[in-house]
Amino acid sequence: MQFDFSDDQKALQSDVRRFFERASPISVVRALIDSDASHEASLWKQVSELGFLAAAIPVEYGGAGAGYLELCLVAEEVGRALAPLPAVSSIYQAAELLLLSGSVAQKERWLPRLANGESIATIAVAETVGEVTPDRIAAKVTDGKLTGTKRPVSDGLAADLAFVAAHGEGGLGLFLAELSLDGVQRSAVKSVDPSRKQAELRFNAVAVEQLGAAGAGQAVLSAMRDRAAVLVAFEQIGGAHAALTMARDYALGRYAFGKPIGGFQAIKHMLADMYVSLELARSNAYYGAWALATDASQLSLAAASARVAASDAYRHCATNNIHVHGGMGFTWDFDCHLHYRRARYLSSVLGAPPEWERKLIAAYGRVA
Amino acid sequence: MNFDDTPAEAEFRSRAAAWIAANAPFELEKELERANFGLQLHSTDPVAASKAWQKKKYDAGWAALRWPKEYGGAERSPIEQVIWSHEEGVFSKLNIPFAIGFGMCGPTVMKWAREDQKRQLLPRLASGQDIWCQLFSEPAAGSDLAGIRTRAERDGDEWVVNGQKIWTSGARDAEWGLLITRTDPTIAKHRGLTMFFLDMKSPGIEIRPIRQANEESHFNEVYFTDVRIPDAQRLGEVGQGWTVALTTLMNERMSIGAEMPTSFAELYALCRELGVIGDSAVVSRLAKFAVKASGLRYTAFRAISALSRGEQPGPENSIGKLVAGSMIQEMSQFALDLEGEAGMLLETEISPERAWFRATLLRSPAIRIEGGTDEVLRNIIAERVLGLPPEARVDKDVPFNQIPSAATAAR
């Protein structure tokens, strides 16, 4: 059994980590948070040139063709660095959606551009509060024209194209919309994590292309989200590890009552519990990585397990990281809240944990 | 990343499986599957069945897989031990009477006993002749193990032991015991300890089963009244007992690659039986248990993978009992909640799942205490994995007989 990443894959991960330490220190994250820019374009360009995020896109579509295991480890480093990149939208979701159900022409046109970062794509599904279900979607496509309003759309200000869920012929479908067309209106929506910007997109009779079979939107979306959930889980464990490390380092350096606070059992046990949730999440994420890389029949169960465990671990670690820092953790200047915010964003972005808990138990029932 | 055996591992696995299929006591299979905690058999004497299985394995070269041949072992690799355990499956429950011997006492004897003693004692353990017990905990010394009070006083070539041990598994069945004693109460507590092994049939030993909170009597109290032990059965130097004990305790926590059984499958089956899978509150709880169960499972797989590469598994292994203990406890409460008012009954004629969660309700508090409490395990993770400072120990350099205790506080 080799239920682990190979030495080559770990070496790649080290390279990616060093790259982010150099190219995306926390000052870069904070600069985007304080600006109205849609994304960190210079970092996106550098990452794209290095091809890190194109790891799982096949060579014939301009990707690196390395594989999903490599992309998982890249995602872990994106999460650790809190990198302000549209990776969740453009790579984990949009590229996967194209690979799953795009026509050859759509793949040939768009995948190379997503792989080299020239274009950014996003997913526009939700419209209102609550879990996304067909009856909560009002957007419609009639005669090839899309009308409707989507929010939140992650990276919707930066994106060049969006895959939009809308009712069309045969039921709920997915439609490719180019966002430079007339009839598209975009506006910023304040995000809990301002390093990952959110938008509202309004479509008024915008010409769109069908993606995949008519009426297959829900099935394709669900299959894509399983794949994205594994990748997001790696961002989450990267972030959780960073938050745990911050808390540990602070507990060693902060003195109270004549000794480092990390010497008090109340703090030690809190940190031990953070470590436990991180390791449980990591092991679940590894299983997800295996299922994603081998396209295993257990992917739905593995993805839901990875997502539920990683969402819990990152929130737990980010929350307690603030607590270990005491009052300083509640200041804007300390970075604790950046993880707290990112953890919330990553828990929401593919549908929140309760939805994934149901998917998990349903998938367990199918294999049990 | 894969779950496949190497060719050598596959070859070992198929040989192990074939031997087990041809030799295991299949007449006990059903009963073993039903056994909840410990080795419970009704059709036959469990200790005799356990010794017979161990002897059979020994004769065929499948016993003490990790030990050197001269001590009765098979000199196999750690990953082969894991593969064997996997293949042994439900029959591994027959090993429970030997768990303390192989897990703790054997490794301590191997490290600290004289060569002739090792050649005498260890093959007897490997071949299922001798059961060992561990005489460490005392009524006033649990997590604070170095606070033990059982006295050993030198008398020529012998030591005379007086005191009391508690929570001793298998004391009634054991041929040998590993005993930690206080030989000098006038110096600091960790320095005044000495380790021995002794014949459990020695005069002056009295064993009293403890009636546990779950009505079973797996654990014992062991009383020592002028019990004489030859000095030749001392392990390590006089005053070196703490160092010797650390060998034992390190082995106790090193059940590498062993997946803690959490019985999520049983909980899911119960929810199906009761028709509550559609309830959203039930689903949410189930999912939270599921990711802990799978997390533990794949954490064990990570450790097995490290063993397969010939490496030491990482510290993530230390989370197993900590997670499983409270999880089993919470699952049993949840399972009985699902039964409504019937959850208050200890019925016997019910499904195996419903019986299991009744057994775990009453047994699980002990899981979080035995072999290191949840708090001790959190300290270990915090100190050894995360590098946080140890607790300040106010009694560290105080002569043992001057350390405050409940008795001195009452004065």
C-alpha cells in the first residue's frame, strides 16, 4: 500500500510552497483586500506561467498533464498561503466542468486559455439564500438567450466567461456565457473573504452556448462539485495547517503568569484538538485525492467525506487560532481573521457542509 | 498513491491467508464475531482457546512475527505484521489474553532481562504457554504513574514486596507479572523506582476481581503481602525502574497501523433498522461520525504505507485512541437516543447492533481512561508533536515521602 504522495509529488509541493512564500507573502494578500481590484493579476500571471494550476489539464488542451495528485498538493499550498487567486472558480470548477461535459470545440477553445491563465472562468449557479435547488433558480434560456440574476458569483468581476445554471429546453441546463457581451451587468458584492471577491451578474437576453446535454445541468454540476470538493479540501487543510502553526508559534512566544501560554494545559489541549481535526481531515482528503486521480466509483463518498472533514478542520483551527491569540487575534492587523474569513468562504463556495453531509450519507448508503 | 500490496507483500498475504483458512478455529468464528469487549466465549474456555491458537501459530512459524528467532519469533517486517493481523481478522480476538505480553511485557523483557532469561521466557510467551500481566497502576497512582507506593525492600538475594496494584487485566490467568515498585521513598519520585518480573503464583499474592461499572470483571486488584522476588528477576538497576517503565509505555502506545474499531457500520445499520435515515438531524450526526471513522481508517493506512516503505510512521498515529474513545461513547448515546423510551432497557433478545451500543454505553467511559487518559494523550500530542513545553512539576525534585498527598492534606 502506498497511500501517500510520491517523493516527486512532494518535491513539487515544496517548490510551490517556496514560490508562494516569495511571490505571495501576506502583504500581497492584504493589498488585494484593501483594493477594489477584481483579483491579483500579477500573481495570477506568474502562477499561470509556471503552470502549477494547469497540473490536471491534459496536454492536448494546453495543460501540464501531470495529474490530480499534483493539483491537490498545489491546492494545499494555495490554501496555506491564503493566495488571492481565482483557482476555485477557474480551475477546480470551470476547467473540470469543461472536461466533464464540454464539446470538443468548447474544450479546444477554452481549456488552453484557462490553463495558461489568459482567461478566467467562473460558475454562476446560486441566486438566493439557501441550498441551490432547481426551484431556487429563476434564470431562463429562451431561443439561446439567457436572462436572470446570479449571486454570489465568486471571481465574477475578474471572469471572462461563466458557466450559468438556467432552465432551458429539457430542464435545468448549464450554459456558457461570455461576460464581455452586451446585456451582461456586473457589480461587486461585499465578500466575507475580501481576498476572494464576489459579484452579482445580471444577464439580459445574452447569447449563450449549451454545455453538455439539455436538462443534464444538475447531474453535471453535482459530478463537477465532487471533483472540486476534493481540491477545495486540500486548500482547506493547507489553511488549517497554517492556522495551527500560527497558534502554536504564538503560544510558544506569548508569556503570561511567568511562562509561555503554550505550557498551560487549557492551551495545549486546544492545540492538540486542532491537530487531531487537521489529521482526520488530511486522511479524508488523501482518500479523496486517490478517488479523484483514479476516477474511482467511490468518488462521491470520498469527496463528501473530504469536504465535511476539511470544512470542520479549517473552521475549528481558524476559530481557535483567534482564541489562542487572545485580544490580539481580534485586531485587523493580526492575520488570524484572514484564515477565519477564508475558512468561511471555502465552507460556502460549493454548497455548505449540511448539504454535503446529506450527500455523504446518501453515497455511503449506495456502497454500504 | 494506491492501496496495492508490493509483490512480496502479496505473496506473504496469500501464504498467511491460506494458512489461516486451513488452521483457524472456525467453530468459534460466529461467537468471536459477537464478542463485544474482551474475549468472551461460552462454548469453551477462552484462555485455553487462546493458548491453543497461539501454539498452533508458533508451531507453524506465524507467532511473534517481529521478534528475533532465538526468542521464538519469526523475524518478519513491520508491514508483514500488519498484513498478518489483517488476514487474521476475527480470530485476532483470540490474541487478547496475550496482548499485554506481546505489546508491553515482552518488549521490556527483551530490552532489560539477562540473555538466559530472555531465551527462557520469551519463547514460552511466543508459543502460548505463558500469559503476562502488567502491575503498574495503583489506587493513588494512575496518570501520575511515578507516584506508585508498592514497596520492595531488599533482604539478601531477595526483595520483599508489600502493597497494592489495581486495574490489572488478566491477573487471574497470568503466569508472569511485570511489577514496578518503590525501593527508596527518601529520594525524588522518578529515581526511587525499581522494576521486577515475578511468578504470579508466588506466595503472598492475592487477586481480587473488580466489579466494574458495566457489571463485568475484566480488571483486578492485586495485593502483595511479603511477596519474595529473587534479585535475579530485577530488570535494570535499582532506581532505574522509571527508565525501564518507559520502554513498556512506549510500546503500549505503538499499536501501529491498527485501526481503532469505531463501529460506524453498525450505527448505520441500526439507523436503517429503525427507519430514521431520512431524518436530517440523524443524517448530520451520522455524517460527523462517518468522517471520524474514515479519518481514523485512512490515518492507519498512512501509517501502513510508511511501514511498507521501511519508514517510521509519523506522529499522526497518536490520535487513534483519543478520537475513537469519545466517539464510541457519543455514538452509543446517540444510538440509544434513537430508540426512544426503549433506550432505557438492557434487553437481551435484540439485534446485534442494539446489543452492541448497550455494551459500549457502559464500557466506553473506560476506553477514555485506560492506557493513557484523553488528557495524557492530548499532552503527548501537544508536547511531542507540536513541541509545546511540558507541565511544570512541583514534585519533581522533592523526596517522595515529602510530596503532598490526600493523606498529608488531611492532617
